[in-house]
Amino acid sequence: MAISESQVYEALRKILADRKGYSTSLNYAVGYAEVGLDLRGHTLQIQCLYVLNNISHWRHSDAKEVRDVLRQFAKQRLV
């Protein structure tokens, strides 16, 4: 199943909504997620990789789902 850009934006918003994690597990991911909301296509795929690299220690009820969305979008071939 292809992941849409809107699904990626939703995942990025979930990261940004976890304000408690900003100073601990989300450090740089917050900035990368904010930038990602303005990107599209291949550039958004690359940004997903930056976000993924910076949420490896993020513990949240939606963390697995968010990681899966970002990972799948970064891997898929865009048309």
C-alpha cells in the first residue's frame, strides 16, 4: 500500500504534538518535522530519513505507527 504525503504530514504532526518529548527524545526531530511539513515529493522522502534518524529513542503510543509511515514513504518509488 502506497503512503501518501498527507499521511506523512499527519505523522509529522504527531511528533510535533508530543511537546513533553522535545527536550529528551525528540531534540533535532522537531526541527526536521517542522521543515517536512513544507516539503513534497523526493525532498519529503529525504526529510523523512532525517526525522527517522532522530526519533529512534522516542517512546510514545503512536511512535511505531509514525516510524512505519515515515519508513514506508521514504522507501517507496514516487511517480
